[in-house]
Amino acid sequence: MLFSTMLASVALPILAAATPIDLERRAGGPAIVPLAANCTLMNPLPHASQHPGNGTISGYVPSSSFSASKVYSWYIPQPDFLTREARWSNCIEQCNGYSGCVSAYMAYNAPLPKGWLGLPGGELEVGCFMYNRTLTPLDFVAATEGQYVNATAGNVYCPKTASASATASSNASAAKSTGTTKKKPVKVVA
């Protein structure tokens, strides 16, 4: 009897601690939404036309005046276990999944801002920055030596299909005739 009482007093807390509990969903980063086949990704980095594909450029960062257009960003400690291409794919597809995001910029050795998640800041990390405005080569400035290296940027352009344009046109005509208008949020559609 004493043995079973001792066993129960030891086993029950262990079993209770190991029992899974339902957790409520928490807020997280934007959903990763792959680019549709009709979407084009244009690299706006200075001198990017001299590099095939999603060539990387070191030493450029979007200017501080462009920072007001930033809608989301994340940082990942280095070294990173993913390839640069895989990490960039994650960054641009998250932009595609974030309503209003039309361009993204990713670089290694991006300094962590002071106070980010309660940290002192300054650590060099992989950073992805998403914007609600199209980046152009004129939006970039020279970065501090050794920072923002292996940078990649992209503007997402997804043309509307003919059927979507026709539907929008017929909706606009109907709205004019009834005197009402429907406003839809701007979203990058994949």
C-alpha cells in the first residue's frame, strides 16, 4: 500500500506535466505565399542589371527616408542554416503573403535595432525588410563598411488577368449605376 501511494504521488505530477494542452494561436509573421506563375520579381538594387537572376550586391541599404514605407521586418541570427536563396525565397514570399507589401530587401550583417525583443542591439544578423512601396535604384544609399552584405531586393509585380479586369470593370459600372462604390483593400495577389 505504501509503495502504491508513493508511486502515485510521484507519477501523477509527472503525467500531468506531460499531458498536452491546447494552446491558442498566437500572432506571427506574414504567411509564406509562393509567387504565382504570372508574377515577375524585379531586382531594384543599383547595378543589379549586371548580375544574372537575383544577383546580390553588397554595400547598399534602403535610405532612411524609405523606412516610413516599411510594413514588416524580421531578423535571424547568423550563421544561418538555410542557403541565401532559400532565405530570400522565404522573405519575398512572406512579402507576397502580407497585404500591401510590394517589395522586400534582405541582407546579411544587418545590425539589430536597439530594443528589438528587449536586446541591446547592434548584433549583425540576417534581416528581411518588407515595404508597401516599390523600391528603385535611387532609394538605396551606401551602407557602413561590412554591413548589409550579400543583399538582395525585389519588387513583386503580378499583372491582373483578363477575367479579373473584366470583373472589376463590370463592378465599377454597376457601382456607378447604383451610386455606390465598393472599396477593396490593396493586396499583392499571387
